Amino acid sequence: MTIKSTRSLAPCFYSVAIDILGYGLVYPLIAAIFAGEHSDFFAKHHISSDTHFFYLSAIYVLYPLFMLFGSSFITDLADTLGRKKVLILSMALLCLSFWLMGNSVEQESFVIFLCGRALSGFAAGSQPLAHSCVAELSPLRFKARNLGIIAVCQATGLILGPLIGGIFSDANLNPGFGYEVPFYIAAGAAGAGAIWMAFSLEETRAKGAKESVFNVLRPIFIFLDVFKQKSLRIVAFGFLLMQIAFGVYFQIISIFLKDIFRYQSWELGLYYAFLGAAFPVGLGFARYLSSRISMQAGVLWGLFALSASLSIAALSLSHELVWFAGFLFAVTDMLAYVSMIRAFSHALEKKRQHWNAGTFGALIGVGFIISGFCPNLLDVINTESILFVASAIAAIAWLTMTMHYKVSK
């Protein structure tokens, strides 16, 4: 592949990075703005603590909820209008969503923030579309390499997003910084991506391509269908539990660090960036082990260690130990994730292998929606206890898969 043809894919790579950047950018900001018993944002609106936790859950739930349905709608729309137009539209919507969230902070409007949060989730449904665009525009012998570049872009976005969110929101570092600034930075980056695509990206939809029938409920049908198949039920249930445990940790850890160790926004951003850097390490570790241990061993050891890492974090003995637990969490989660994908594919009928990716997307989306309700528990238990709950969920996933492998022998 020539340098010129590689550059033609750059807008797609950029869109993936910005999408993930925006995802990671929000989490330290959510904790800094909305979490805590005496949140300034909610205090000014005289919102009670129980309503406060309900609103916090709404922030977490809206993104995966709209992403789950948005991915199906955006894919169908791309079959009708073409991938280039829909990717540009998605980047423009992402730009608008971050502008709305930044404006909501300045206007102190929770409703506007929720609208921006929902819209960003819907626009993030374009991720599979960008992947398809890269796959279609890449010559066969460079396809694997270009898909690898996507993984690098995702890792880069997951590291840079929290850093931008944490650093540029902390007025203690610079008087010109504030909670709205990272949102406006992300809005500008997404807007630039939309313009870049408009002038540089090649359309990939073939003339005369068959138009899709729009069905935003397709992810729900896929989610329900997987549990109708006897060979997949247990594996799907174990994977769903793992995603719930992951979602609880990823969403509650910033509140935990703020409550227990009084982390500022830049410190929360640094922690999430640390997790973002640890995930690729975990992926490399999982791939290294995949040829050396059995699929079953990868699943069981991954889930067991994942549960242990959550318990270590919940002990809150020191913030150094929490960072160690975070690294262990990221590495073991990737081991369990890769092994579960293998287990799922192994249990799936050959004629339905193409159905695998959509099923995982539905399970991950539902898992994050369920875990998004975890802040409601803060009205009755503390953040340490919620992390123990996440550890117990991962342990149940481990027990489920252990019993499944014993029965299937």
C-alpha cells in the first residue's frame, strides 16, 4: 500500500480515536462535576441525595443505551446513504453533543447535559461503520495491518481522553481551565474530523447496493435470541456478568477515588489514562497466553483474577494498592475477554459465525446499561461495598463457567 492510499484512510482512523477519546474524557468529569455528597452542581439546584444518585445513574445509562440502538440505526442508514455521508453526520453529531455538554456546565443545566450525553452515545454507534470502511478500502494484504492501526487509535484515544478531561478541567492547574473546557476541545476535534472526512474520505457504498430495512430494535432481538440457543446460554450469561462487573468498576472507580482519596479532576484523568494504557498490555498478554494455555483455563483464570482485582481495590488500604489493582483489573479483564470470545465462537454454529460480532455488541451494551444503575446503590451502601458487589458478580461469572465446563466434559 502506498503512503497516499494509507493517508486516504486517515480520516477513519481519526474518527475512531476521537470517538474513544470522547468516551474516556467524560468519566473523570462526571465524577468531578456530579459525584460526591456535596456536589456543587446539584447543591445549587437543591436536589436531594437520593434524587442526586438517580440523576448520576441517568448519566451513566444514557450513553450505552443510545449507543446500543444508535449502532443499528447508523448501520442501516449507511446502507441507504453511503458510509461517507453517515460517518460525516456521526462526527457532526458528536461535535454537537460535546458542545451541548460544555454549554450545560456553563448554564448549569442538567437537562442539556443529558441531551448531550444521549447524543454522544448515539453518534458513537458509528464505530463499527468506521471499522467496515477501513476493511473495505484496504487492499487484502494490508487489511490486517490497517485493522491493527484501528486498535492503536483506540488505545491512543483511551489514554488521551481522560488526560484532556482531567487536566483541562482543573482550574488549580490554570485559571483558564474549567469543567466546560475539555468538552469544547472534544467538540472542536470532532468538528475538524467531520470537515476532514468531507474533503478526503472516499465513498465505499457500491452503486445499486441493497438498502437495509430500518430496525432500531435489532440489538434487543439479537440479545434475546442468544439465550434461546442452548449451546450459548451459559457462555452468554457468563460474558454478560463479566461486562456488568467491568461496567460497575469503570463507572464507580472515579467516585471511589474522589470520596476515599480526595482525588482532583486531573488525578482522576491520570488514573483513567493509566487504565487506558494497561488495556493494550493486557491484550498483548492475553494473545501471548492464548497459544500456551487452553481456552477454558484463560476464561477461568481471567475471571478469577478479575474478581480478585476488584476485591483488592475495594479494600482501599492505599491509593498505590488501588493503582496496582487497576492494572491487574485491566490485564485480567483482557485475558477473560479474549478467552470468552474464543469460548463463544467455539459454542456458535459455523453457519452463524457472522452473527458473533453483533451478539457481543448487544451483550456489552446491555451489560453497561445494567451497570449504569450502580450509583443508585450509593444511597444505601458506600463505594467500597459497590466494588465488592462488582467482585461478587465477576466471581459468579467464574463459578458459572466453572460449572459449565464440568458439566460439558
